[in-house]
Amino acid sequence: MKYKLPKKLELGFYLWLAIVPIFCIGLDLILSITNPVDVPPFGLRTRDFDISFMAQSIYLSVWVGALTSIYGIINTIAFFKPDAMPKWVVNKNFFTALIAVTFVQFLVYNLNLIYQKSTNKQTIGFNTWYNIIKSILEHMLTPILMFTFYYLFPKSIVKDKDYMKKYSWLNYIFLTMYVTFAITRAALEIKYYPGARDESMGYNPFPYPQLDWQKVGVGVFIVGIIGLYVALWLIAVFFNYTSNLVYAKQNNLANEKKPRKVAKDSKKRTKNIE
């Protein structure tokens, strides 16, 4: 027995995940067309829908946002029709994978934000009113809400050894899709980009400087990618381990209260018999 999440609160959480991340992506996509800002690398060229869409798709946070909305939609459907969705999508292990990659982008974005603020550099994501709304909702409130939900209402216990052997590979599916896309895009941009290779003209093969193997070197690039995979795996294992502790504590507290109630009921029955 564990503390059960109120149904309305659970539904509200899934609806938030289903709506807010995709709203943020759509808000930035549309308003970067109708109300663009002349800053590199794309500047006013985002008035072109294709360029605006491409400018969104190169970032990991956008992919995480899309995955989060898909998770929210699937669980909203499963809330009303539990058998309508595959169990592996709505169980704890898939949520742990989502939490782990969300934590990575949450940490990277907010540490970078602190660095930019402290060094008086241009703050990415805070140069327009709609970017500010998007950044707060996408990079701050939604991740914090997800972490809170994950720990306050853990779905179940998955033993650490079982998780590492049987389920931790789930973390690699999404990351591999993004890394494959980013590397393929960068290679094609480097080889076939038709215009002037100037950032102010939209030349941006690497969304993150750390991925630019032309600057950091192929060896450092490979080590960085491997390090990202290892870090994501360790983060996921940590989240699973700590949520197990929370789940066990909830069960212990619930079981401690249960005998008292039984004893009280027994006392009442004895009194009635007398």
C-alpha cells in the first residue's frame, strides 16, 4: 500500500505534459515567423517557415519537449482507457528515461543561463517576450513539476539490478535518434551548404559548440558523445534508485498505520461482544 495520487491531480499532470511543451514549441515557431528578432544565426530569415522550423528542430530541448508532450498525450488516453496504450509506455521505466533526459537539458540550460547572466553575455531564450514565456515554461516549471511528480508519487519499485540489465537501454533510444540527426545534419551542412559559410547568414551546422568536431577535434567529439551516453545512464539509474527509496518509505509508513487501525477495530468488536 502507498499514498495514492488524487485522480484529478494525476489527470492535470498528464494534461500539462500533453499541452504545455508542444505549446511552447508552437509559440516559438509561429512568433519567430511573425515577430522575428535580428540575431544570429538565423536572424530575420526565420520569417521563412522552413527556416523557422529548422531553427527549432536542431536543439535537444525541442526534441525533449516533443517527447514529453507525446508521453502526456499517451498517458491522458491511458487515464481514461488503461488498455488502449502499451504498458511499457505508461510504466515507470519509460518515465524514468524521460526524466533523465529532461534533467540533462534542464541542467545544461539553467547552468548556461546562470553563466550568461553572471558574465553579461547575450542570454539565449530571453531576448523576446515569447522566448521568455517559452523558457520559463519549458526549461523551468515543466521539469520541476516532472521531478516533483516522479518522487512524490512513484509508480512502483524496479530493482536496481533489474533496471540496469533489462530497462536502462530505454534511455538510449531517444538520445540515439537525436545524436544521429544532429551528426547527419552537420555532415551534410558542412559538405553541401550552398551559401556563405557565415553564422550571420544562417550557417549553423552545430547547435552546440561542444559538438563542433571542426573546432574541438574528432577525438574530443567522440569522447564527449560517449560521456553523454554514460552520464545519461548514470542519471537514470540514480533516479530509479532514489525513487525506489521513496516508494519503500511510503509503503512502510502506510503499513505502520494499518495495524493501528486493525487493532482499533478489534477493540471495538471486543467491546461489542462484551
